[in-house]
Amino acid sequence: MTALLALNDLGQLFGLPAVQRSGIALLIASIGLPIVGVLMIGLDVIPARFAVMHTALLGIALGLVFDVDPTLSAIALSGAAMMALAPLAGRPGGLSGPMGLLMTLSIAAALLVLSISGVNATGAFELLWGSILATRRIDIVLLSIVTLVALAFFFARRRAIGLLLFDRETAVCAGVAVGALTTACLGLTAVAVASSIRLTGALLVDAVTLLPAVAARNLARSFSSMVAWAIGVGVVGNGIGFLLALWLDQPPGPVLVSSVAVLALLSYLPGRQRGIPAPALH
């Protein structure tokens, strides 16, 4: 009886505009953002999401100071900062050092901006932690644009991206403009992560980016199928997590991550893993 009442309540919740906006935003993000997770794994820049989170906080602080939409300012600054690091990708040590420097400088600058300007730091951090039930129409528009760009980028440059993710030197020998492509990949990664912060919060953004890609890497046989698997896991895992969060009346962010993480863990079961042979470009 209790379960039936809970299901009835769940149906009533979906009649609320806030829940409808949240569900639409999550579906859109689950389609486009797992592609970014594939890029992060392939480029070996998984820590990039932490750099984006710190840079996004600085963008939020600047947005609050100059009366600009904080989400837009966070996206713009994060994208610009990550693209500026792209020329360092080919150097020994890769991007780990520069990203660490970016993280440190960004958080220091954000705290200085908040202190000097007198802006409420609590409000800035609340925006960074996000809440899917606070999704606005502008957030849906932004996520839709990011998703369309991610899909278009993948289909238009699928072979070149596959070569870059497999081996940078191989991509150079094949005539791929590695520098420009790396810049585009890092820029898309930053914009996607920053635009999804309102959904799950900065610390739980992996639910729509990295975790679906982790599962896909174990299940796919090619680069294209890895992207398809990542999208499938993202849509199913986040969909289940969203329903469970509403049904159990729990914070959506942790439940979303837990749901997608379970699917990622299942992909490691014996007999489930396939792996991508090198190089998988079709």
C-alpha cells in the first residue's frame, strides 16, 4: 500500500514544472555530455573536471560582481581557460601540471574577488554545488546547445578524434591538425562540465560525464560504439537515478551518481568487458 501511494505521489511530482524542467535537462545532458567523458578518458585529462570546477567558481564570482548570469560567466571563463592550456598538451608531463596551476590560481582569485567585492560567498558556493530541481529554462537551452555541438563535433570529426585519442603521434602522421583538435576537445570538455554544474553540483558532475564513459570503455568494440554505449549508460543510469531520488525523497545528485556508478561497476563483471582494440576508428 505504501509503495502504491509512493508511486502515486511520484506521478503527481511529474506534474510540477520544476520536476519537468529537471527531467528534460537531465535527459539532454545524458545524451550529449557522455561524449565529453569519452574525450576526457581518451585524452587522459580526467582531472580536467576539477580544474573546470575551480575556474567555474571564479566565473560565478565575476558574474555576481558584474551582474552577469553566473552560469554564462562560468561557462565562458572555463572554456577560455581550458583552451588556453591546449598548446601545453604535447609537452612532457602533459596537462596535469598546468591544470593544477589553473586550479590553484582560480580558487585563489575567486576568494579574492569575493572578499574585495563584498559579494556573498555563500551564494557563489551554492551555485557551484547546484541542484537539479533548480533548473531554469536558460539552463535547458544551454544544455541543448552543448549537446548539439558535442554530437555535431563527434560526427563531423569522428575519425580524427579517434586517431587523436588513440595516439597523438599517429594522428600527426595522418595529417590531423592535432593542436586545433586538442583545443576544441578541451574547450568542449570545459563548457560541458561548466554547463552541467547546476544539474548535479560540481562534485557530482561525473554522473553525466565520466561514469558513462568508464562503463562504455569496458563494453565497446570501437570508438563509435564507445560513444553509443556511453550515451546509453548515461540515459538509463541517470533516468533510473532521477526516478529513485524522487521516489525516495533524497537529494538527486548523490542518487544519480550512485545509479550510474552501479552500471559502471557491472561493466567490470567477467564476461561483460570487451574493450576497444587499437585503433578503433569506425
